[in-house]
Amino acid sequence: MPLAVSTAFATNPGVRDRNEDFVGLVTPSGLDLSTKGLIAAVADGVSGNEGGREASEYSVRGLLADYYATPETWAVTQSLERVITAINSWIQKQGSIRRELAGMASTLTALVLRGNYYYFSHVGDTRLYLLRDKVFTKLTSDHVWDRPEMQHVLTRAVGLDTQITIDHGMGRIMLGDVFLLLSDGVWSSMSEYDISFYLSDFSENKQNSEQTVNELIKNALENGSKDNLTALVLKVDALPEEDLRDALSSSKLLPLPPLLRVGQVLDGLEVDEILHQSMATVVYRVHDLKANRKLVLKTLNPDRQKDVEELAAFAHEEWVASRAIARFFPEVVQAQEKNYSYYLTTWHDGATFEQRIGVGEHFLVSDMISYAEQLVRAIGALHRRSILHRDIKPANIHLGSDGQLRILDFGIAQTGMEGGEVSISSRAGTPSYLAPEQFDGESASPKTDLYAVGVNLYYILTRHYPYGEVEPFQKPRFSDPVSPTRYRPEIPAWFENILLKAVSRDPQNRFETAEEMLIAIERGASHPIVKPSATPIIERDALTIWRLIAISSLAINFLAIYLFIVSR
């Protein structure tokens, strides 16, 4: 079954003589629906000049037409970025050569629904909302000055500047989702509660799509809106069969690059250094010749071209990495000319903790406490995005020359949005950093990530593991962790307690969340947590204890028999 939606839109000049809003929607069928999806857009021309209406109309018409003309090998966000950037240049040029259009600009919010995922691109203060399971969410951020008296002044718009910065987002579509695009003439005159009320009626089939958009505009007018008003609504009625097609589309259609040497150029990217090469992947530091900046390029070895599982895992990795947006992670960068399957991230000067340990670098306890806070904040940022990293280790923790800690490598990460399409073993990861329960086949969880955080901090400080090093395919036995002060007596008691709690054998005794662990670090010695109590010997190794009891019992019995025989 293909993607199916119910949709409608309405636009009204309101109390003004001229409507500078523009709205458009394309709902293709067949191959275009599968490869490109449907696209909807709302634009609001900047008032105060003759070009507002022209800018909004051209932005929407140009986007809806040119999006379907972009190559099928391009990712959705890449297509939107390239088209909107071209539209921005055209509007800028018109404003410079036609005096009456000087300063012409427009906001623009576009939504693409393709397969099981939605994508949006946004500039300005038009808005995109999502109603899912009665939860109403604003997906876009207004690009306006944050001062109260300046909140009507745009900081970004199509045509406002020669360079344009576009917000992009994506997520999984769920059956029954309702998306709403609004111009500020509607949302500025209504509360989010009232907007969600009309969407709820539409979601529950109490009114149809046309009634919904007309009621929204009518209500905004009754509330005294002084601007043009536009509303566009879409409800997901049917979804195609679940797969990773959207994430895999580029990987399926594009070949893997050949192994590259330093100095070679691929898609305008010159190889500066081979950073890492394994059986499956290759990582290069490259120089973007056009943008004149250093980037990191990651791809698969060319012999993996026909390995469907590897391609799926790599596409999944890129998708997860693109969702990890915070200062704690390298940022995924869209390639300008992409003819091969790879992805790019920002380059940051510095070294991983594994590299630093390898050259004998010593870390002060005070510095490690600061790094611990950054590391826990980074893990918390991932967990808030429903991402489990699953391979936190010194090789994947980068400390930049700027003092910023960053998490690398999402090769085996899991996310709650993946729907199980990519199967990852419960024991995937580096054995010495896996939580005890994972060796028993239990699934990864936030607590297993936090356990790995504790092991990393322990190891970087002491060069030892709390339970000893674990070899691949070994089934380790866990007792109580060795106190880190055995190796580093200067570790304060409060921080030792945090480390021991983080690496507790029993997940029930660990930190529940990254936020809980962060609070413990921030409070430090002023409010120290209680030192975890030692596990009773009967709980640590019950089998051995019972064996000893049985052996002792047999020995006593034999001794009694012997004494009985001798006494006779």
C-alpha cells in the first residue's frame, strides 16, 4: 500500500488589500511518490515592499517544481537545500536589479512525506506543527529577534541575504499523524491549545480537512488577526510497508568509492590523511576545495558494495549521526557534489583518549572530573534523542584542541525510531565496556551506556578495568569492582563513589539517567552519594559457595565414617 494522506489548504488576505502569503502542494503518484514523496509548502512575503508577494509565490512555485527535477540519488534534505539556495540567489538578484523589488524576501516552510519518514526545511516564522497521539508539537523555530519588541523582525528569510542558513529536520511518520503548516497571521492570533483543538477534531474525524483549515482561519480573524492568513493540513491515512528505503536510497543507487590515496580528489574533496581503516570502513580527513575547509569522510570498503546488511548498517549510521545535533558530536555535512556513497562530518583538531593514552598522556583527577561532566552531558543529549550509542570507549571519545569533548562513531548505535530494521547483537560493542547483563543476552539500555561511561572514566584514570579486561567471546564473571583509589589514591571519595555506582554489577544499583549522574558530579563533595555497599559473598558467587558447602559436607561425612570404623 502506498503512502496516502488527507489534505487541504486555505489562504485569506484578512483585513489587508493584498495577500502576500502563498501556499502549494504536490501529491504525485506512482514512481514519483515512491522516490520523491509529496511536498507541501507555505511562504509569507515580507511586507513593506512590492516584492513580498512575488518572493513568496516564486519560493513556493520554484520549490515545488524544482524539487522533482533533482536527481533521485540526492537525499531529500540535499534536494531541498540545493533548490532553496538557488531560489534565494534568484530573489536576491531580482531585488538588486529591479528598484521596486529592493528588499524582497519571504519566509518558507516546506514539508516532504516520503515512505515512512517526514522531512522539513524552514526559514523565517511560518510554522510546522505535528499532532501525534494527542501530543501537539511545534517542529520549527521562529527566526526572529529574541527581544520582546523585536519579535516581529526576521533574522532569516529567503532573499534576505546572499547566504542562507536553512533549518532541516526529519523523523518517522506514524499512522494518523497530522501535520499543519501556518503563516504567522494564524498562529500569532491563536493559542496552541486552540490550534490543537481543531487538529484533534480532524484527527478524530469529527471534521474533514477543508473544514479544519477554514475554521482555523475563521478563528484567527475573529481573534483580531491583522495579517494574511494561510493554513495547510495533512493527515497520514496509510503508510507503505516499513523498511529502510529512505535511509538506504543513496546507498543503493550510488557506488562505494575506491580506496583513496593522499592527494586524490573525490567529488571536490581532496584526501589529506587516512585516519582509520578496518575490514569494513575507511575514514579520511579531506579538504573541501570549494568551501576551503577540513572535513571527515567515512565510507565502506569497496568490497562491501554487494553486502546488503553492511549497506543497511552504514545508511543507518549516517541517519543516526545526522540526528545527533549538539556541541558534543561532529556535525553531519551535506556534500555539494555526491557521486559515491559516503557521508561527511566536521573535522575537529585534537585526539581521542585512546590516542592520548597511547602516547603516555597523564590525566589529573581534577581534569577528569571536568571531562566526566562533559561526557555525561553528551550521553544525556543522545538519550534525549532516543539514541543509545552502545560503543562508548576511549577510541570514540575525542578531546578537541578547543577543550570540547565529542563522541564519535555511531556504527552500532540504536534509536527508538529505527523500528527494528537494523538488527544489532546485544553483545555488539567492545567487551571490556559491556555491562554484565549484556553477556546474558539482555538488550542495551541507557543504563548500559552509563555503565560504559563509568568504565571509561575508571580506565582513563587508572589504566585498569573495574572487573579486569574482558577478551572477545569470553563469558566473564563479575564480583565487586576494585576501588579506583587502589590505583589512584588521590581520587576523592565522593568521585570514587560515583564511579563505583556507575559500574555496579547490578543495573538496579546504577544511575537511572544521565541527568542523575550529572547532578551527582555537579554536587561533588558538598552532597556526596553513599558509597555502594559490598555484595555479600553468597550473592557474588553463589554456585561456588554451594559447591564448597557440598564438598565440606561430604568431607565431614567421610571423616565421620572413618572415625566410626576406626573406633570399632
